[in-house]
Amino acid sequence: MTRVIEVIVAVLMVAVLGLVVALLLPDEGSTSRSIEVSHDLRHVYDILNNYRRFPDYGVLRAYDPNTTFDFSGPAYGPGATISWQSSNPKVLDGSLDIVSAEPAASDVSTQGSATIVWKLKHQGGFLNGWYGHDQRIVIDLERTGRAQKLVRITMRYKVKYGWNLIDRLSQLYIHGEPAAFIQYTLNNLQNTLASIPNISYDGVKPQLVDTPRQPILFVSTTAKRTLDDVDAATSKAMTAIDAAMKKLGVTAAGQRTTFTTDYGDENYRFDVAVPISSTTLTVAGQSDDLTQPGTPAASSSADQGGTTTAAAAPGTWLAKGALEVEGPVEARMAFGGRALMATWNGSPAGVPLTRLQLKAYALTHGYAFDDGVHRFYDVLTSDPATTAYDQQTFNVYLPVSAAPAQTPEQAAVAAPAAASSAPAPATSTPASVGSAPAATASAG
């Protein structure tokens, strides 16, 4: 009997001790991890201020590759939400919401620091041991390093326990799974950032636009990567296109367009194209509809730019829906679909830089694209006959898919307009990925 009483007293003493410890513990807890990355601060801010890349660097698919994700709310900034579903008992269901992001994206680079707050909700799974409520992940970004070229990313998991004593005791283990989750996320984020061109796109204000599907005449060509050589190749191609338009009896229906096939270290492969007024062409005495490509001739093999390795007779259908017109000139349907667009004003030498900025922007904002299939293209919108060479204007396009209705910059402009009952932008409806240009362009 004495032994039983001793055991009971011991249990009571442990319980009282646990109660006292729980009462003395703080009513909230936190744990944090940090890494430093050599990357543009705005890039880090943007990729964390939306969730479209979270499936790439988050921990969830490491536990269950079949985890599915859904996006709701704004595509970018406070209010953006990602939710996940999984039948794996280690993951189950949950969500993250962006609660706040300060300062605004346009001020991040000048201020050199920022703070983004995520709110976490979950229904068990590997998060089941994360006791407490009001669970948040606070992300601090700060430019650092001797030349201020590094960015320190600090992720801090914060949780409130209130007077729930079990929750309070759980903070003794807060440096376990929550800290591991944060460290894994940071490591994967570092790898994801390494795949993004490390070039600033501050000052660029891209738009998501719908592009029309148009018939074009084009010439595939190659030049050394100098302005003089590219200009000479372009001029030669335009001369051939102008002659073909006269012979076909069609007129230009748009500005000169350049599709980039390969922007190499030494050589530049590209297509010079002009939109034309008709989808039906009469070549070698036969009428062909560019919207209904014929079967490519067995003897013709086209490379990525549409150029055949052997001369094809006029009127022959080539690979990728191109029709041989005459000499170097071919015809096909181009454009058509959703694209990320930015305007460059200045020397043509700045166009490749704009392509690279668009690519980085699309990657940080999670816009899906395949620049090996639907390639970059740029449209000369100024008149070269009346505009100085170093003051020309180009619209540069990157075909995208799985993109929201607007970029954050567009949404910021549209918000005041909506409040004043102004017309909504005409580029607010996404197009299907299948309608993106199946034409040449480059990984700028």
C-alpha cells in the first residue's frame, strides 16, 4: 500500500511540476532560420510575395509527389492564397495566405529590406504536432554583404499558445519539425532562385496581353552578334519579303517582327517577319490556306527556325506549318495567344536585355512558358524612316501560359480606374496555351 501511495505522490508531483513549467513558459513561441543568396533583392521579394512557385520549393511534394495545389485570391501580394490537398497522412490538407508585404514592390530595391508575412492553416498531417494558434511565417529580407550584393532571407515561424498548457509545453519541441520545415524551404528556394537570370527588372512594367493570330511572310537568317551584321541581315530579309508581297498581291498588315531562334555567344539566329493582309496565298499556280497547313513534303526537313536543309519548290509545305513561297521567303500563321509584353525605347541593342528581364519576371511570378517552343519575339513599333536609330521603340513578347489576368503593375493601374468606373483593360482574359505562337524565338 505504501508503494502505491508513493507512486501516486510521484505522479502528482510530476503533474504539478509540469503544470508549473507550463505556467512559467511564454504564451507564444518562435524559431527561425536564415540563408544568404547572391541574387537580386526584388527577385526574392517577388517570388515570396506570390505562391505560384511554392510547389517548386515547398516541402510538401517531398513527402507526397501527388500533392495538388489550388490558388485563390489575388495572384500577387496580400490576399493571395495557396491551398493543398493530399491523401498522404503525413501531409493532408492546409493553406497559406499572404497577410502583408512591406514595402511595396516598387520600393523594395531602394529601401534594401522588406518583410512578408504568411498565415498557416492546416488539418493535421506532418503539421499535426504544430500546436497553438495564429501560426505565421514571417520572412525578413535584407540586402547585405560587403558590396550589398547578397540578400539575407530569414524565415521565422511564430505561434501563439494562450493559456492552453499542452500547447505551451509543445514549444519545447518547436526547434524540431517547424525548424526543419523552414530550413528545407529555404534550401529549395535557394535552388529555385539559381535558375532565374540574375538581372534587375526594376523600371520594367510588363503587361499580360492577348496577341492576335496572323499570317506572316518571313525569312530565317543568321548574323554575327553585332548591330551592323544584324541590321544587314534584316535589311536583306526585308528586301526579299517586300518583293514576295508584290508578287503575291498582298500588303503589310503590321509592323516588322523579329522571332529569335538562338541568341548565341557569337551568332544570332532569327526570323524577320511581316504580317500580311491575307491568309490565302497563290503560290506556283495553286491556292493555299495558311490556317490549314498541308502535309510537309517528305524531302523537306526544317530546323527550329523553319529553314529547310534542302531547297524546296515554291508551294511546298514545310515542317511547323510553313509554306515555301520563293527563295528564302516562307509563309505561315504566327502569334495568337497570351504573352508577357514590355516596351523598350532606344537602340536595338537593348532588346536582348529586355528579353532577359521578361524571362526573370515570368520566373519570379510563376508564369508558365516554354521559350524553346513558343519563343520570344519583338515588334518594331516606330517608323525607322523618321526615328533616330537609338530612339526606336520595340514591343518585346514572351508567350506564356497559366498566367493570371494581369501583372501586379497592371492591377495597380486598373484599381483606381475601376473605382472611378473607368473601362477595364482589354487584356484581362487569359488565352489557352495551345494558341500561343508556334513560331521561332529565343531564350534571350
